[in-house]
Amino acid sequence: MAISGNPKKFARDIGEGFFTLSTATLRQYAPADLKVILTNLGIVARELRGEQIPLEDVLALKAKNMKLSRLNQADMIIRAHCKKLRIPL
């Protein structure tokens, strides 16, 4: 199944917590789609790390760190899934 819509928006939704990845949900994607998702996860994480948030805004810092955590977790899940199925990235 191909990625429906914009892959960068899909990666942002993962960071926001609207969509979670698991091995069951990754089965529907082709290897090329997994590469595109992985690339866009990296792009969104890089943009998120570049945001400057004042240190006094604790809630915004917490939200930023949660988004980064979700993106890193999705990255690890995709890489583990590809390693298990011997899909080259």
C-alpha cells in the first residue's frame, strides 16, 4: 500500500502522536515506502531540533522532547522491522 498524502505530513503526525507505528502497521508498506517514511522522519526531527524555545517555557520544551522521542521511536521501529525482514535501507 502506498503512502496516502504527503509523507512529510505523515511524519509530523507521528511526531504529534496522532499516528503510531508498529510491526503490524508496517506490513502494509512496500520497502520503497518505508525508505520514504524514514527519510521524512529524519527531516522532521532535524527541523524540530532546530527550533529555539526559551528555557523558561517548560511546557513547550516538554512537548518538543516528546515529539523527538516519538520520532526516534518510530525510526527504531522501522529499522528493526526492516532488519528482521532483511529489507535494505
